[in-house]
Amino acid sequence: MSFIENLPFLSVVLFLFAAVVCSVLKPKAARIFTTAVEAVVIAFSVATLLYTRGTGTFFRYNMGHFDAPWSNQLRAGVLDALAAFTFSSVLLLSHIGGIRYAKIDIEPKKQNSYCTLLNLIGAALMALSYTNDLFTGYVFLEILTLSSCGILVIRRQGRTTLSAARYMVINLLGSGLFLLGVSLFYGTTGHLLMEYIKTGVETLDATGEYQIPLTVTIGLVSSGLAIKAGLFPFHTWMPDTYGTATPTSSAVLSGIVSKGYIFLLIKIMYRVAGTGTVAMTAARHILYVFGMAGIIMGSFWAIKSKYLNRMIAYSSAAQIGYIFVGIGLGGEAGFRAAMFQLIAHAFTKPLLFLAGARLSESSGDSLLFSDLQGAAHRNRAAGAAFAVGAFSMVGIPTLAGFSTKLYFAVAAIEHGTLVDFATLGVLAVSTLLNALYFMRTVIRIYTPSPAPTPLPTFEPSPDKSDPGLVCAVGFAAGILFLGLFPGTVSSLIISGLSMFG
Amino acid sequence: MTPELTEILKISLLVLLVVAAVASSVMKKLVPALIVFTSFSLVMSVIWMLLESPDLAITEAAVGAGVSGVLFYMALKRMERIKREYIEKDGKAAPENDGEEDGCDNNETKG
Amino acid sequence: MKLKDDFKKWLSYDLDLDEEPTMPEPIEFDDEAPEITIWHRLRQQGAHRKLYYVVAVICSAVLAFTLILTVSGMPRYGEDAEFMDTVTYEYLAHGMEYTGAVNIVSGIILEYRAFDTLGESFVLFCAVTCVLVLLRLDDEADSSAPSYHDLTHDIVLRRTARAIIPLIFVFGIYVLLNGHLSPGGGFSGGAVLGAGIILLSSAYGEEASGKFVTERTFRIVTTSALLFYCVGKSYTFYTGANGIETFIGNGRPGDILSAGLILPLNVAVGLVVACTMYGIYRMFKERRF
């Protein structure tokens, strides 16, 4: 057994260790330590990815001296490692991109707690990527929920606390439903390791016993995770939350936290319930319908917004709808489109939030569109970054969004029924709507403003080290890579999906 | 205890559990609602014992009926949803005092 | 055409589509009114809130009914169901032999499924970090929060506490240390200890409990307990997955010093739980340690 097989476990434990240590370090030391740990975990994920791609199969990692069904287990294949790489790299880039604002928004004595919470988010995401056990998934889901509420409330402002409270209530509802589903899975099959549950579920599906419990269980688990990820009627916390949090928190939440829940849902669909069972197919159809509604309504509300952050948040709701449409379409093509959109959105949305924060800083700290006119001329790098992100959202070729929409169209055509026309229609309409509000914003920020340059309302810290440029280049490189070489990532996803189940 | 008596005990405890849960949600005054919530935890602890899990019973009693109730009270006090009640002394109304709490500290002589 | 004009206006940000986020108005609580339940309050509010409550009750009832329907078809409590209990039989048959713990529940949570317990301890740590972030006052001047009434002169509380607190501490330490031999363990013992420290703090004031739990103690205990758990269990996981023999033996079941790492881990978890409970209490009470 090569040493690389220890790396998934070490990724999780390293983040947990860093979380504890950061709670007693000074702010600057905590930041440097967190950044170093994130970089190390990115290296671990790349190594695992290359290793699993090289061997062509997954490996299991038993936690403890016991055999499979009686102890915990981690499992790493190509898809798990790819998700871990996405999560850790977006976490690092968002963290360093928003340090400038974190120093101002957060009280000095609480900045090391912020690093603790970011490390806990990293640990939870690594565990959700690699876990092979349903209850471990739940425990780290709890950590993810609590720490994401923590990184929201750390900014002391009235509206932030209110929106964090709303976020917490909706998330706890989702957690509760998920936990009920997990306990029912244990009750009906007697196992907590995913593959064993799947054997049990398939046996029960074949014999027809316990039909109602199985359906209810799958429904509870799917709806719990969909509520947490922000599917259509449950996305109402998004504009308040993303709009009032400090930029790193908005980037981390919209970029990777929602995706962590969706990745766990895909994993459960493949490894616990099996995509072919009757109950799972029904659940997927319901997710598909809500996803379609989310795409249209999200774009509609984004058009209505007056504030930059809220517009980006509503567009987030629409993009999460895309992922659920991909899951709902099913089949290898559908899941490939969903995973591709997951990775593309994880790289694009944080870039928009961080660039938007810098644009508003150069416009007198205001987020109203009326004040943002000409902001790109005041801060050229942020303007260019925002333009790249916006073009990717719209779907201009050579950028990530275009490859995503292409894969969705391919997945939709495979069905050949009414679903095919509906999906293609909604894709076309949503591209048009995306173009409307994103292009309007890009034009706005590039139109020179007749008013004199407003001064920022806060004093930027005298520490001139602003790694924002590194962050923007990192995200843009990711978007370009996904746009120019989609085949590489797509083949990784396909090979990952084949060893996922 | 005979099996039938145990069954009756279990059913009555479960009914009490449901009643306590619904009551603590719809009651208007918060301190009685809090006490009902604590009793919910206590009944739950007894049910865990009847289901033969003593670890859960100890934890539920300590956390639910003990710590959780106290923390709820502190939170409600901090949000000023539980108002002070002044005990009138010698017929005089209590002073409008912003730092003092229930008039316990003037009870030294009654101690 | 009106649509074209509207579109042009929207394009140049002149059209106000009225999307202004507002803070909700505070609800007026009338605590002096004589009603008992909230149904009476509902009558005063608008149709919007009434509909909300009705739909909420219907959704909860549907969920409750669905769950009852689900479990009514499953085997009864205590019934033998071979299909569902393979893992349970294995734990009962070989648990004591492989983990060394007489209390098989402790063996399961700290040996078989130790990773989950590691996660749960970090959930507690995360919760106390979030409470610290929200409530801790770092600025000495910003003490506009209401200070709590000092109950240290309350004679009933002091006399009762003086009798009960030693018993609580002894019981808590007993439950903690005997986790692998009798029911209890880290979480139960830690919760009892935490409740004891809370009682001490509210009866005798900050001076008494501040003698042995200060902010510094809190930080040191929490950090070292969690680090010990991380490092200790990582050693076990690493050696287990890589097939290396570990030097931690299981001892003779029934001894106090047996069951491998379970006793030290119980102590670590218990300390984390006790400090968390006390820390949250202090944050609520005075927003600083």
C-alpha cells in the first residue's frame, strides 16, 4: 500500500489540527499557517488525483484495526480527488483574495477565530469528498453548517446577524431531514457504510419489502441536502447572506459550501441508493422540476436587483438550479454536466464576489449600480476579472460557462422526449437572461463616469501586501483551463463516475 | 413490574412527551414554556431508561434538563424577553433600576 | 412602444423595479395580556401570517404522519431481525474481545467508529468558537449589555449548592473515568461536570469558579484535549490502515486501566465538553470569561 493512500486521511486531519492551533495563535501567524495548510492540502489532492488516475481504480482506507462493515472507511477515486482539489484550491484563493477586507470587517482579536472556522470548513469539505460512511458524512455536514454560520456572523453588523439567523434556520431544517433519512437507512438495512447500504437497498428493492420506508428515506435525504444547497424555493437566504457578508465568506459559501452538499448528494445517489431504483428516479425528477424553476426565477430576480451583490447572489441561485437539472437528467451525460457545472461555478462565483468587492471599494464603498459606473477604469484589474467572470457566466466560448452549457445540451438531447425540448428551451432562455443582466453590468462598469472619483469610506490598511492579483489570476486561469481544455476535465469526470458507484 | 404496567407507563410517557412538545411551542409566557421544555427533556430521559440505554439517559438528563434549560434562560434574559418582577416592599413600588434583577437582593432579612 | 422604452430605461439603470431589501419590523409582544397561547395573538395579525402558520402546521402534520407510517412497517423494538442486525451481532459477540471495553457502547464510539467521535468533538469546538465570535466583548469600554443579577446572596441557592456540588463533581468524575466499564463515558461525564461548574458559578459567583476555570485554562484544556485526540487517534488510524502493529494493548477487560486508548480519550472528550458548556454559559452571562 503506497504512502499516497494515506493522503486523503491526512488532508482531513491536517485541517482539524490547524483549526485547533489557529485558535491560540496571533492573527498574522494564524493567517500564514492557514494559507500554508491549504496549499499543502491542494498538493495532497493533486497527488491523490494523479495516483488514482494512474491506477485506474479507487482505493479504500480503513480507519482503525477493524475490517470493513464494522469501522469507518474513507474511499478515494478520481472524482473524489477532483472534488477535493476543487474545494481546497477555491478555499485558498478565496481566503487570500479577501484578506484585505477581512482585516477591516473583523475585530482584531477575532481574526484567528476566523482562520479556525475556515480550517473547519476545509476539514469538513475534505471529509465529505472522501467519506464512505453515511454517519461520518452527517457529522462533517454539521461542522460545515456551524462553521459557515460562524464565518457569516463574524462581521458585526445588524443585517448580517439577521441573515445569518435565517440561514441557520433553513440549514438546520435540511440537517434535520437528512439525519432522519440517515437513521432510517440504518434502521432498514442495518449498515452505515455506503456500499453495504446499497446492497441492502437493492435486495429490498428486488423483494418489494419495506417499499414505503425506502421511498420516504430517499425523499428525506434528497430534500434535506437540496434545501441546504439552496434549491429553488429554499434559496431565499441567498441574497441577504451573500450581500452582507465579508467577501471571503460570500466567496467560500457560494463557491464551495453549497457544492459540498451537492457532492454528498451525488455520492449518496451513486453509492447508497443507486441511480436506478424507483424511489431515486422519482426524487431525481422532482429535483429536475425545481431546478428548472430555479433557473428561470433566479435570473428573473437578478434582473430586478439594484445592488451588485444581490444580483450575483440571485444568479448563484440560478446556477445551482443548473446543477440540479443535470442531476435530474441522469445518466452518465447528465451527471457529467452536473459535475462540470459544479467545478466551473466553484471557480467563477468567488471571482465575481471578490472582484465586485474591489469595484465597490473604488466607488465609495457603495454597491448600487448607479454608483458603479466607470468602476473598471478606477481599478483595472478588478474590472478585467469581473468581465472574465461575467463572460463565463453568460457562456462565451473559450470560457468555462460555454463548455458547461454544451455538456448540458448534449445531456438533454440524449433523452429525446419532451424533457429534451423543455431543457433546451430553458437553457436558451436562461442564457439570454444571463446575458441581459451580466452584460449590462459589464457595460456599466466600463462606461466612463462624468462624476469625480469618490474616495473610499474606509482606510485601507497600511500593509501593502494585497494578494488579490494572485487570487484573480488563479481563478481566471481555472476558468480558462475549463474553457479551453474541457476534454481533460470531462474525461476525468467520466472515469471518476465509472468508479464512483 | 408486570409487562402490562410497563406498557401503560411507556404509553403515558409518550403521550406526555407529545403534550409537552406541543405545549412548549404554543405557550405565550416564556418562563412556563421553558419549564415545560425542561420537563420534556426529563421525560425523554426516563424513556431512554425504559429503552435500556443508560448512557443516553445520563447525557439527556445532564444536557437537556440541566445545561440546556439554563442556557435558554440566559438567552431569554439577555434578549430581555423575560422581564423583571419586582416584589413590593412595605407597599412602595420598586425603583426603576436598570442593573438590578428580581428583587432577591433585598431579602437578606427574610433569609 | 412601451416595452422598448422600458427596456431602454432598464438598460441604463433608470427604471426602478423596486427591489429594496428591508429589515422586518419588530413584532410587538404584549406580555401583560391574559391569554395563554399564541392563537389569540394570531387574531390580531394579518392574513399573511395566518396563512403562514396554517401552512406550517399542515406541513408538520404531513411530515409527522409520513414518519409514523414509515416506522409502523418496520420490526418492533427488541424483535430479532436477522437482515438488519448483522453489524450489531458482531459488535455484541466480539466487541469486548477486540476493544477491551466492558461497556460496548464506549467501545463502539471510541474504537470502531472513533472518526465520528473525533468529528463530534470538533462540532463542540466549532459551536463554542461561534459563540465566542458572536458574544465575546473584546473592548472593555463596550459594556452596554445588561449585567446579570448576582445571586450569590440567595441563601437557598448557596445552601443547596454547598451540599450538591461535591456530589455532582464526584459523580461526574466517576462517570468519566468508568466509561469503559459502566454506562457513561466522555460525553455524559463531561456534561455532568459542566453542569456542576455552572452551578458553582451561579451560586458562588465568578470568584469561586474563576479559581479553577479562567480563559487561559479554558484555552489550554480545550486545545490540548483536542490535539491529544487528533494525534492519538491519527496514530491508531495510520497504523490500522497501513497494517502496522500498535503498541497500545487492550489489557484485561474489567480493569480500570484497560481498553487501550479509551480511558484517555474519554477524559479528553469529557474535558472538552465540560469546558464548552461552561464557556457558553460565561459568554451568555457576562460576554467575557
